[in-house]
Amino acid sequence: MIRSVVFDVGETLIDDTREWNRWADWIGVPHHTFSAVLGAVVSQGRNNAETFAYFRPGGFDRLAELQRREAAGVGELIEDQDLYPDVRPALSRLRERGVWVGVAGNQTARAAALLRGLDLPADAIATSGEWGVIKPHREFFARVIAMAPGEPDEIVYVGDHRDQDIIPARAAGLGAVLIRRGPWGHLWADDPAVTSQAQVIDSLTELPDLLRPQ
């Protein structure tokens, strides 16, 4: 029986398009150029942070640059319009069925505050910036287990990335679901390492029935 579902943030709950465009503006690169390079990095299965190395080959401290963005008044921004349309209905339906709903992803502490400000139908929200540990580190998923009610096999983690979400979640003993959206979700949806360990969905609205006891 599934007691808890915990969601990744970027490209699972949040459409990252606006944030990537803000980064492109910040480093002075056209949106389509930034997206093209990001797509090339993704297609090679590399960390998306490597995208910045193409435009700032001398080194790019993303955290420091984010702090500069904040100081300049163009920092992180997560608003209701950034949510995928299926988020509120799916999370609400899960809670109606008695499932505990959590959110935990690789975001800053400020992003956690912004997410809480959206008043999502979730029981708890946390980020790596608050926990001081990032995916795919095992300790991140230990924190997920500590946060969510139930034994590990009663908790499902939902995300869009094979190496950041599915494989480490399964290694920690959690159930896993990959959503096929965003660049990573489409890249990894048919990967054998995913399909052998996780269920793949195209919309979060599939979750309540998918997790219903048979």
C-alpha cells in the first residue's frame, strides 16, 4: 500500500522555461541559443549545469551568479503560471484518497519559500538548499524517507530524471515513477534502466489510479 508520494520540482511540478530564459538573459545569450545548447547537453546525458560552461568557459559559479541576480532584482521567480496544469488536480486527488503528499527537489532555500507561497495541496515542502544535501546523494533520499510517513516501500518518488530521481530513489528502497515531460523526461522515458525500475506516466493525473491498490 502506498502511503506517501513525494514529487521532484523542476519539470515535474514546475515548467522551467521561464527560469532558463532568465538565465539566458542574465548571461546575454538569445533564448533559442541557450535552449539549443541545453538540449545538446541533455541529449548526451550530462549535467544541465554544464550548459553554462559553453558560454562562460572560464568558469561559472551558478550559486554566486544567482546571488547577483537576486541583488539585481531578477532572482528566482516561481509563480502559479509556472505550474504544469495537472499539478493541483493530481495532488488534490491524492490527498482526497488519503495519500500524504510531499515535495522535495534540488532547489534553493528561496525556491522552497516561493513554492510554499503557492499554497500547493501538499503536506510538506523541502529543498536541497534547506537540507544541505543534493540528489542523487543517498542522504537526500534518507531525508525524504524521514519526512514522509511510511516505510520506504510505501513511499513513491516522482521525477523526470533517470540518474537524479529514479535510480537513487530505487536504491534507497522507494518506489519510483518517471514523468515523460521536459527534456530529461522525454530523454529517459524509454531507457531500460528506467522502465525496469519505474512506471512511466505522461501526466500527473494518472497517479491516483496508478497507485490504487489492485
